[in-house]
Amino acid sequence: MLRLVARRARAQWPLLAALLAVAVVGPTLLGICALLLTRTAEQALETAASRTTSDQIDVTAYTVTVRGEDARSVADDTRAVLTSALAPFATTTAARASSVMRSFPDAGAPAVAYLSGVEDLPARTQLAEGRLPRAGAVPAESVVLESTARRLGLKAGSRVRLGRELTDDPDEGIEVRVTGIVRALPGTGWERDPLAATGHDPAYRDGRSAQPVHAYGPFIVDLADLLGGGSVLDRLEITAHPDLSAPDVRDLDTVTQAVLGADRRLGRTLGDRVRIQRVASLLPSTLLAGHEQQRVTTAAVLAVAAIGLVLTATALALAGRLSAGVRGDETVLLSALGVGRGQLAGAALIEAGVLAVLATAVAIPASSALHAGLTQLPPMDGAGLATPFAVNAAQVLSVAGGALALAAVLVVPSLRTPAAGVRGRRELLARSGADLLLVALAAVGWWQLRDQPAGSGSPIDAVRVLAPALLLIAGSAVTLRLVWPALRGVERLAVRARGFMVPLAAFEAARRPQAVAAGLLIGLGCAAATYGIGFDATWQRSQQDQADLAVGTDLALTLTAPPAAGQGGRVGAAVGGEVSPATDRGVAVGQWLGGAGDPPRLIAMDTTRAEALLRGRLNDGRTWNDVGAALAPPERAAGVPVPAGAALSLVGKATGGTPLTVTPRLLLQDVTGLRTPCTGAPIPLDGKAHRLPDCATAEGLRLVAVSLPFAIATGNVGTGYSNFLDELPAGDSRVAVTLTVAGTGTGTGTETGAGTGTEAGAETDAGTGAGRGSAEPSWTATSAGPSPGQLGRPAVALTGTSAGTALKMTTTVALKGPPDAARTLVATAFPAPGPVPVAVSARFAAEAGARRGSQLDLTVGLARVQVGVAEVLPAVPSAPNAAAVLADFDVLSRALAVSGDFDVPVDAWWVGRPVRADVADLRLGGVTTRASETARLTGGPLRAGLPAVLRLLVPAAVLLMLAGIVLHVTFDLRARAVEVARLRGLGMTRREIRTVLLGQHVGILLPLLAAGAVVGALATRLVAPLLVRADTGAAPVPEVLPVWPWAAEAVLLVGLLAGCALAVSAVVVVQARRADAAYLRVAS
Amino acid sequence: MTGGNGGPLVSVRGVHRRFGSGATAVHALRDVTFDLAPGTMTALVGRSGSGKTTLLNVIGGLDRPDSGTVLVDGTDVTSLDEDGLSLLRREKVSYVFQTFGLIPVLSAAENVGAPLRLARVPAAERERRVALLLELVGLADHAEQVPGELSGGQQQRVAIARALAASPRLLIADEPTGQLDAETGLSVMALLRGVVESEGVTALVSTHDPTMLALADRVIRINDGHLDQDPGQRSDGQVDQPSGTRSHGRLDSDGRGDS
């Protein structure tokens, strides 16, 4: 039998070569996929890890309240725990510590101060004067921030005495010598300084006193001095940064688990030496997210591999059937000579086995070479995934397994013995059953895909992997059934033709027993190729949509520290375009805090410029302008202009014998709409003018609100930490406070009141009415919660004088009640906004049970804000997967201001239509653009495999399809050579014969290609949106829209048709040339 | 009935045809010369491999001789190009093959109508003629059946009807009864004899079957590429005198060819 196989192989080597060529494609594709899923996947994880930013992988341990004698050991042990958790990666650590507040008697007013120690100080500060402190000096050396130095009149060489620690067991104070003055560099962790590196807080509250006090600091000493100096540490933070420049995926997994357990380990290690300890890091979630992304990519790669295998199996089934047909006579002869079915099967198995071995031998290097080539092309090379030629075990196993499985497909047709009648009918029945089974499986697959969980973390399941292949093959099988009736229709039309060529071509196409495998391969190949392009376009579009919605705007600058007034102007100068402050933070909705770790989010920005600022797809033809119009305030707040450097002063008087103080807070709005508070020191209402320094810090500021929290001067002003009064006050005190902004007043003003009374009518101050889209200035006074009854008849009057604009606020302060009860008058340049109109995401609406018109209470920070649902959106920009609320920044800040909360939350700058993106130099925080997010989603190391493998599917499908066509046409024409010769005998010229043959094959190809394109389009429409997942593995937001790229598909189809026609033409021409008398010499 | 110039319809002169070259060359035809008179039925007999089919193919323009000339109805077949040969086969020469040569996807009527479609005969005329021909071969009731549904004899009848469809001057039949049983073969030959007489067509029929020779007007014997012509016999007792000087067909005394 071996000899027979060998001899037959020698005689039929072209046939076997063709079979081998087809058999190589599938295993090669499998080999590439195996390499993508193993070698490239590991490399992708490692590359992604090496590209992470510090904030994604740093591990920070926070410890709170550390006794002085324990400080050094706590620091050392904490470093050890972190370093151990990040082993085997090399780790660098950086520590920062702050002492508890100490009294600061030398400040001249009730004040506190604190010490800090910061490692790597030269990288975090810029020395303005003097030098950095040295360790071990006596007294301890220190540097201070410029603002601290300015307020305290410090310079290099100054000595400062810090008082006792404000603890239960205070020490005796400490003296430091100032050796230099520094500026804090943004983006270097100063946002976690107790005073956020402002250097001074004139109204510091830490809960120890009823009244705010001045706070100064940090006095930055050498960290070792601080740790060994015996000071109680209020907070100690140590950040460990692992070196992931050359990570190993197994080490990453080890570190992930270790960091997850580091918190408990630190707690066990530190014991009661600290009051609170916590380890925080995004490293585990970053690495786990990487695995999730990889799982999504893996599922897609496997789905493509499944399609490729199905295609190859179909091609091989066709090839096997054709070769069996060619060998039919031989098989009959061998059977007649007494060769049994077993022996025939043995020969077929030997031949298939040899083919499988050869296919494996060819496919392994081919897949390695193609994989290496693929990784050199976009997007994989851009993702850092370029790899050299390589072979691994998984690839070899996949290739060999695939080749063997495909060889089995080849064997089956060769085992059949030619027969007709009953078996033919049985085959038809089986085929119909197979079609029905395929359709049923495809329907189940689609149903499962449709009902797959929307969340992340779902494992790779067979349905998701096989569903596309099932749908494509079922669709192709069903449409194949429709092709033949269509050809019959063509035949009926052709019969009326007068000539012979057209009818004969039509008759041949319609009546000749069709090779189902060939039709299926052509339809399936076309469907797979068109689907590959459609899915790629759909995936790309979805990633872009997701990026648009995730960023929410064109450029988002996420701030690491609250912005200062005028910062928006710097951002605008750097990038151009429309700049708006933006809020993006978690809120509570009534008692609802959202899911675990997934609180409802509040997004606020300037909705009057919604179209320019907001990005993300909206449904129902709505535009962001439409949404913005429903949220925006009716008019801009005018406020009082505060020129840069303008002198602000405040004078207040109070009736009665109880001394009162006020700690004024001003709310200033800059040109970008940013509203920042400026807080003054506590001021006695003594009839004297007091300056409010450091408020007019930028050009274009406008005063839009003033908060006057009145307090009873309790007599504790010397210490700041005693709340005892000898005698509780009683009665009322009528107070009048006038805030004057120098150099801005030119006329008269208005006086209005709210709450319990109004004092006067309105007058207009033209000098304060300027501003884009602003209304006439109209100030409103109110008594802010939570005890509005503590103030009576609040009123405000705006007057313009030659000295400036004066804002006179009057009220009656009820002195009864707790001394620390809130007695806050708030004057605003706008009326109370009422419920803030908001647009909520569909998820928010579903989970909170909200709908248009609903009114809800949001807790923003510590303030409660009533909102009214004006719109329900599919998703809110920048919070695509969240239960989110979109509000206008202006209206939100108005609502907060009216409630006395001037700390308007600002978390980012949003820029619409920027002309540049070089905002990183400002070092204000992380920058994200739609383009960068799209690039991350489509070309990141963990994502690039998917578009790459999709682009592999298209040529593979085309290649297999063309190979199948050539095989089919070749075998068909060989089998019909005598018939072709007879046509010549009838008097047809070779040209006419070629025309008939071409017409016949193209007549079959056209509807098959059309059917394939229809199946590809349907699969793109029905399946592609269900297969696209977000990088988290969850269902993408916004909803995926199927994309059918007409131009690319048209090019593909034209190319396919041309390729098919070319392939068929080549075979037909050769066959027509051979169809001479030689085939007619059958009787000689 | 005569040829184009009143002479023989087919005139073969000094035809040589060789396959291969060198020592392994096979001389299929060696200096073959003969004429066929119009309206006659000539039987070509010889053993397998004697060159019968090659001679038929050369006359029908399916093959080209290495030398010599073949005139069919005054047309020099050997000088025609491919298109000319196709035109010749379409208008003047028809074939009947041993394996019937029907196109399997076409019905009997469509097979018969194929030459008429090639000649772009109007549909009505085509249908009329197809019906007549099927009637002639006795298959009027099988017009819509495809070859696979017909018996061998019926298929050969369809093939004959198709060969006659375009009213050829010469009908070449290569072993038309080779795949038929004796009775069916005889009926097919009788049919050929009949259409020669009724249609006035000239028929050149190769056959192994000596019983068929009786129906021929003339018998030409070919042996190893040489034509060994015998005066043969006609139904009317006359003998066609072959024009060839060296190749003469010959019938046995009992009228049986020695193929």
C-alpha cells in the first residue's frame, strides 16, 4: 500500500501540491494566532507594564499619628514591607512626613505651624534663596516656601521658634534655623501637604477650636532629622516605585498578589505604633486591567482563528472531494482488484498523514515568519510588539493539531465510494439537516452573544469564540440554497436567447450538479473577508466613540491640586481653544452611594459652550448644544470686577457688648469661569478697615459672592484651642460689613435682601455690569445653612464710589445658641438658582429611578445640592460607564455658593478644539486627548493584536477562496474536457468555448460573491456590535454602531471578482486550448 | 448529389499524420488518398489503432495532417485556420461520436437544437426542425429528457439528430455503435442509412461491426495507417470506384470487413 501511495504521489504531484498548499493555510493561521496568544500576549503585558506611568504603579503606604520615638522604625519597616511586596523588581522609595501642628506664638496672632521632611527635595522644589537644610544640624535647619517666608518675614538665617505640639502629650517646642526659601514644583506630591503647599492658611480649622487660626508651614527639615527628632508625626507617607522597564509577566502576577496583601502585612508589621495605616496603589488594578484587556483580545483572536479553520476545512473538504472525484476510476479499479475499504482507508490515512506532516513542517516556519512580519506592521510595531522570527511550543502544538484535524477532513471524501440513488438522497437529507443544525447553533450563538453580561470579567467562552464562525458558515449555507434557484431564474431567461453561448453558459451554471463545498467556500470566503473588514471598521469606530466619550472633551487636563485663579488663562494660552473648568467626582444621591467602588459621578462644565467642549455620541439627533441649553444658567453672573493687585478691604461693626469676628471668604471668578475662594483671616468687627491680601491675584477676576461667617469672639484668641466662655452671650447684634474693592466704583448700586427681610430697592451700578452676556448686577443676600435662623434680615447693597466699589452687607446676628453655631451671611451676584438642572445618564436614571422632571438631592463634598433632571442621556461625557450627572459648572457653583460652600469642586480643565496639546509643561496634572485615548484603545500593546489579526483574516479568506476556485475550476474543466472538445466538434470556436466557460463560472461566482457579501454585511450588523468590548471587558459605551465601510468593501469585492475572474480565465484559457481532438479519440 | 464542383464531396490526397517523433513516433496515417461521392454512406473499417479516428478527425478538421490535402465540398480543410475549421464543422461537417457526445445538461431537444442555435436559426424555425429531427429518429416523446435519462441507443439517435440539425454535407460517425448492443447498433446504422437517403447527406462511418457493412454503399479498409480500399458494394449492386491508386477498401466475399 505504501508503494501505491508513493507511486500515486509521484504521478499526481501537482494535485498533492495543491492539497498541501490549501492544507498549509489553516495551520499557518493557527500558528500565527498561537504566537499572538502566547509570545505576543506576554510581550504585550510586559510592554504595557513598562509603559505605565508612576501613578499607575507606585505603591504608597500612609501612616497616621506616629509617636516620635517610633517614627524611624515605622519608616524603616514600612519601606521594608513595600520593597518586599514589589520584589523581585528593583524598587526606589520616597518618603514624606509632616509633624502634628505646633502652636506658633511668634506669629503675632493665633497660629499654628508644622514641620515636614521630604526626600529628594531638590527634585520637588526650586531653591529661590539660600540653601537646602543639612541633616544633623543644631538647631535643625529648615527651608520654607516663599509665601510662608513673605508672611512671616523670614529669610535665610532667620531662627524660628515653634511651640508645643498640640497633642495630649506635648513636648517643649523646637527651634529651627531657616537656611533657604523654596518654591514647590507642581506635580511632585505637594498636593498632599497639610496646607497643599500654599504656605499659609489664614483660617485654618482642624476641629480643635471653634475659631479658625492662622496656619504656617511647612518648615521643611531633613527627613532623618524629623524622624529622629522626636516630633509626633501627623502623617508619614512612603511611596515605592518599582522598576518595570524589563518586566516578566510571571513576576507581574506575583507582585499583583503581593501588593494586594501589603495592607494587611503592613498592619501586622506596624501594630500599635501607628494609629492608622493604609497601603494604596493602582498597580494591582492596572495589571488586572491588563489581563482583562488581554482576555478581550484573546477572545477576538480565537474567533478569527475559528473562522480561519472553518474556511480551511471547507477548502480542504472541497479539495478532498475533487481529488476523490479525480481518483474515482482508480478507486473503482482498486476495489475491483480486491483492495478492501480498510486498505483504501489506510492509503488515504497515510497520504493525509504525510500531508499533515508536510503542512506542519511548512506552516511552522511560515507562521513564525508571518507573525514576525505582522508585528513589524502597524499597529503592532507602534505598540512595541515587534518580534523577530521565533518558534514556541504552543505554536508547534497548534499547527500540528490543526494540520492533523484538517487532514482528517481530507480523508473523509476519499473513503467514499462512488454511488448514487439512495446515498445521494441520504446525502441531501444530511446536508439539509446540517444546514438546519448550523442555523440553530448560529441562532443560539447570537442569542448568547446578545445576552452576554454587560459587565467586565466574563471569561472567554466557546460561544463568543465560535459564534462568528457559526454565523458566517450558517449564513453562507443558507444563502447557498438561494443561489441555485436564482440561477434557475437566469436559465429561464436565457432559454429565450437566440444564440448558443449565453443559454449554454446559463444551462451549465444552473443545471450542472453543483459542488456544494466549492459554493460554500466561495460564499464563506467572501463573507469572512467582508465581515473582517466590517468588523475592523466597527471596532475602530467603537474605540473612537469610546475614546470620545471617555475623555468627554477634546483635551482634558486632570489636576493634581485645586486650581488657582488665572490658571485657566495659562492653560488657554498653552493650548488655545475653548477652556472650561470641570468637575468630575463622586457624589451621593440622597442616601444612595452607588455600587461598591462605583459612586455616582458628578460632571460639571460650562454648558453654554457645550458644542465646543463636549464630545461623545448622542442619540435621537440631539446635539450637545441642545443638552447644554437645558442646563445653562439664564444669564451670566456679572459680579464686581477685581483688577489684578486691587486692594480689598473689609470693615465691620456690630452692636451690643458681645465682640464678634468674621472670617470673610470671597468667591472670585476668572475669565474661564473658574470660581476660587479667597479666605481672609478672622477680622474683629471693630469698625476698622482690614486688608484682604492675596485675593486679586489674576487679571480679569470678578467678585461673585461673599461669605461672612460671624463668630462670637470667645476670648480664646491667644491660644486658639480653648472654647470656654465665662458667660454665654444672649440677645442680638446688628452688624454691618462693607467690602470695598478699590479702584472699580463709578456710580451707585443696588441693595437687595433675601430671607427674612429686604431693606431697599435697586439701583444700578454701571461699573459692575460689564461682562459677556451678563445681566445688570443684582446682588442677593441670604443666611446660609445649616442654621439660617441665626441671622435676621440679611441684606446687601452695592455702591460705587470714587474709592471703589463697596459691597455693604447687613444682618442681625442672634447671639443665643452655641457659640460655634453657624451664623453665615452669603451675598451673591446672582439669585439662588433653585434646583440645578442636570442631565443624567441612562444608567443613573435606571439605578436611581430618576426620570425627566425628577428632583434629587446630591451631596457634593459636604454640601447638599438639589437638582432637577432635565435630560436623560445615553451616557455622560467622561463618565461613560457610570451612573453620572451632568450639570453646568456655573449653576452648580451658584447652588454651592448660596449654601455657603465656596469650595467649588474643580478637578480638571476641559479644552474644546485645542490648537496645540503641549500643556504638559505646565505640570498641572495628567493630559488626555481624544486622539491619545483612541490611540491607546486601538494601538496599545494589549489591544493591537485584535486589529492585526482581523487584517490577517481578510487575506487568508481571500487566499483560500481563490485557491478553492482555482481547484474547483481546474478539476471541473478536467472532468469536462471531453465535453469541451465536443463543443468544438459542434463547431464552436475556442473563443466561444472560453466565453461559455467563463460565462458559466462567472455566472456562478457572481451570485456566490453577492451572497457572501450579504452574509458578511449581515454578520457585521448582527454580530460585530456584540463582539466589540471595551478595554475593561465590559460592553462598550456608547453602544456600538455597526459600520459597513462601503469604499473598502467595494474595493474588496471588485478585487475578489477580478481575482476570481482572472483565476477562472487562466484555467479556462488553458483548458480551452487543450480541448482538442485528443479528447475525442476515445474510440480509437 | 455532388460536391461543390460536381466532383466528390470529400477528396483526400496523400495525407500523412504522425504522433510523436523519433523511434517512438506513431504513423497514424500514411499517404492516404481517396474520394467520397456525395450522398453516399461509406464505412471505414480497421483494427483498433489502425488510424480510423485520426482519419475522421483530419477530414472533420479536428486534427491537422502533417502533409497532404483534404477537400470537403471544395474547401481545403488543411488550409483553414481555427475559425475556418469551426465554421466548417458548424456548416458542412457533423459528428456522431462513439460516446454519443451529448451535452449532459441539455435535454434531447436542446442537444438537437444546439447546432441551430450556433447557426442563429430563429426560435420558431429551430423548434420546428428539432421536432422534425426527433420525429425522424423516433424520439419525439423524449424531447425533454436529458441524456442521463435515455438509453444508449436513444442517446445515439439524439446524437444523429443533432448531427443532422444543421443540414451538413458530410456526417462523420466514429464507431456510432461501439457502445450499443447488436440490435440497437443495427437500428442506429439503419437510421444512418435512412437519413443518408432521406436527407441526401454524405456519411463516413467507422465501425468494427461487420454486420453494419451491409448498410454501407462503400467500405474502406484502413490498416496501420494505410488505406486498403475495396470496391465494396452498394445496395444497388454498383461499386464505387475509389479514386485512390494505392489505398483501396476491400470487402470480404461475404461482405464482412476484416477490421
